[in-house]
Amino acid sequence: MNDSSANRSAIDRHDIAARLARVHERMRTAAERHGRDIGDIALVAVSKTKPAALVEAALAAGQRDFGENYLQDALAKIEALATHDPIWHFIGDIQSNKTRDIAARFAWVHAVDRYKIARRLSDQRPEDMPPLNLCIQINIDDEQSKAGIAATDAPELAEQIAQLPGVRLRGLMSIPAYSDDPDAQRRPFAALRGLMEQLNDRGHTLDTLSMGMSADLEAAIAEGATHVRVGTDIFGARD
Ligand SMILES: *Cc1c(COP(=O)(O)O)cnc(C)c1O
């Protein structure tokens, strides 16, 4: 939903099911328009800064995948909601002193842009857990201030990460520069898809494009997104 006046006020837990349903409807419409199977597109509900009660309401409405950016905030929710067995995705920047908890508590990490971080996650992944699913963050528009590596550096990093036993390189993630023009939104997503195809031509078996948020999920689905990361349109605006 793009009703920013509704987004500005706090979201009640009773609103969550309807807001999730609207996001699913947008995803379904975009998938149909572009000949995609909706079963190939996962919704990661981005619950950063939002209380566990709202996440619990989303779980009750059938949502399984949740994205978090801040480790301390996430750990409290992971603890509180453990019995519901959600799938946790770490989607924020990672400092090296946080890798141990991330490796132990999350199923996915979306924003790796350094070998050192990937190696620590691999080393610290508990042995009784399956390999940690990992995406490389690409600075697809080459913006100065942005996290992520340049597309030209992706082959080397992918090669290095693919050797690590505790992680499984699944694909690429990006947060393009904001645009409200649908055609302009598609360009960086198409570039990310092209980069994944290039890496697969070199022998990788990547199957994940983590791209698209509240404002541009349709454009991302048009270009092959397998994971859209939606916060505001589910849980309301953040402070
Ligand atoms: C906050 C965040 C999102 C969600 O953005 P919305 O615009 O609120 O949907 C998605 N991906 C990342 C990496 C984020 O940090």
C-alpha cells in the first residue's frame, strides 16, 4: 500500500493481516503481468525497529520470513518468538564483531560485501546447522555513499566465498538509488539479473535475486526478483 498518510501513524497489530494481503496482491499482480510463478518469489517482511507483537501478528497471518538490520533489536525478537519458528534474514550492514551471533541465529545474510565477513560467518556457523545462505550486496548504480561492491569486483568475491564450507552463496542483493519512474526502477534490477547470469556462466549456481522494497517491488519482480524485502508497507513507517 502506498498510502503515506496511513503509514505515518503507528500500525496496530490488527492491521497487519490486511496490509500483508495487500502486499501479496501487488506481488501476484506483478508476477502475472510478467509471466512469473508467484511461488518463485518470497516475501521477506522487514521488521527492523518494530516490536515483537507486530511480528507475532504477521506470523499469525502466515508470514514466515523476516528481515532485520540491527542485531541487538533482532536478538530480542528472535528470543521472544522462537516457538513460532520464523526464518530470520539479516539484511543490514555487518560489523565483524557481530558475526558470531548472526552466524548462529539467522538462516540468511543478504548484504555481504567483504571476504573477511563471509569467512567469519563460515567459521562461526555452528556445525549442527545447515550452511548459512548468503548474498553479495552490489552497489549497482556505483553511488559513492552506498554499501556493496562494484559489479566488476563481484566475480572475485564470489569465487572466494564459494570455497567457504559454512556458507552457501545463493545470489545477489541490491538497493538501487530511489526513483519513482517504473522504467528507471527496472534498469538497475535488470543489471543485477545480468550480473547473476554472468556469474552462473562462470560456473556458479546462484538462484537468488534479493531486490525490491515497498516502493519498487513490481519493478524488481519484472526483472526476476526471488526475494522482495518489504518493511513500510507491512509494518508502517519507521521513526
Ligand atoms: C529497511 C530495508 C528494507 C525495507 O524497506 P521499505 O522501504 O520499508 O520497504 C529493505 N531492505 C533493506 C536492506 C532495508 O534496510
